[in-house]
Amino acid sequence: MRIILIALLCIGFGTAHATERKQVDIELVMLVDASGSIDKDEHKLQLAGIVVAFKNPHIINAIKNGYRRAVAVTVVGFGASQRVYMPWTRLYDEDSAVRFADGLAEISHKDLGGTAIGDALAYAHTLFGKRFRGDFRIIDISGDEKSNSGVPVTPVRQQIIEDGITINGLPIIDSDQNVVAYYKTEVIGGVGAFVIPAKNRAAILQAYFFKLVKELARK
């Protein structure tokens, strides 16, 4: 009986620690516009913005200095459908962040069709809580135009907000000058939600850095 009790205690102890290892400061889903309105260079700039940001010492230090000293990130391209660029990955130091960034840098461009923001947000919503458990959950979406296909954005956005998830936006001002206002009123939401626009293609790299700085400050 004593042996059985000790075994059960060990199992419980191991399970608790397995659960603890999966806990992170933030679960972050990064949605990258890969629709027909995004050309190869613009797609590359979006990915480069994420790559450069996660290699930045300021971002790495912010990750390391969090309460749990780790964040979980996944990157997904979206258009009329979704394409996982990088699966959920735990970032906790310089090596893990650089490996993640290097893997993302290898992703090639593929046109995913129309801009279905509602579908992209709904897909992102399903990704939380499967491998990690974050104190904060954030969806980060970039794009250069309004949703023009798929399910309506509003009900999906509302469901995500009610589930305690924050949606932040990085609208790229390319052909549609109203895209920033659209992101502010129709896309982002939740506690502390914000928009950081990229005024042109050259500003995309800087915009991703400042956006990640604000998101990591949620720890």
C-alpha cells in the first residue's frame, strides 16, 4: 500500500511539473497577411519584421525578465485560408528566439487568395491552450486591406474578446488609406488592445518591433 501511495504521489508531482513547464507569460498568435493584395516583397517584409524583432536584445531581455521567463509564439499566414508558418514554440532565451526567427526567415511566399480576416481570427482562436497556458493571450494581425471574403469579422471578434483574448493590429497603409480606421473599429479589441500602423513598406520592420515591445509589457 505504501509503495502504491508513493507511486501515486510521484505521478501527481510529475504531472504538476509537466503542467508548470507549459505555463508561459503570453500565448501569442501572429497572423501575417498572405492574401492576393500582398506581393512577394511585402510578404517578405512582414516576416522580416518578426525575424528582426525576435533577434533584438531588447525583445529577448523582455522575454527573459517576465514572471515565467518564457512566451509561446506561433506564426500563421492568412488569406482565404490559413498556413502555419511556425508552430507553437516556447521562447525563453536568446538561442530559442534566434532559432525561431531563423526558421521563420526560411518561409517562402504563397498567395492564399482573398482577405478573410474573420476566418483568420476564428482559426487563431482555436489555437490557444493546446500546448501552453499563458497568463495573457494575444492575437496579433497585420494586413493592408479590409476583409473581403469568409465569415463576418464582428461576431468572431466579439467571441474572442468575451473569451478574454486581446486582438492587436498592424495595418499596412498601402493602397487603402482607410485601413487603419477599419482595424481600430472592426478588428482589434479586448483589454489593452492597440493598433500600430506601418505608414509605408519601409516602416514595417520598426512597427513590428514597437508592437512586440508593447505586447511583452503585458507580462
